[in-house]
Amino acid sequence: MFVKNSSCGVYITSVGGDPGKSKEFHHSHAQEPGVFMEEIIKELKRRGVEFEIEDARMQ
């Protein structure tokens, strides 16, 4: 089973195995928003709010 991370990533998130405490946790990155950002974007669109959103960039 793979689960999507609940991160604030807009264009990238991590996808991993079973959630919870485990001795090993393997994950990879996916080019899609995290669950939290999916919900924020969906709600802003539902309310008709115009917005621009992007991930923070690290230098």
C-alpha cells in the first residue's frame, strides 16, 4: 500500500509505504500536490477565489 504525504507541497510531494511507526520507511517523490494543498486548492476554486500558488524555493 502506498500513501500520499499530507505535505504543503504544491508541485511535489512524497509517496511512501504504510503510515505509522515502522523500522524502515521508504518513499519517493511524485510530481503532484500533497493532500493538504489539494484540499486548499479545491476549496479556493469552490469559493471562486482567484489565486496563484507555488512552492517555496530553497537557495
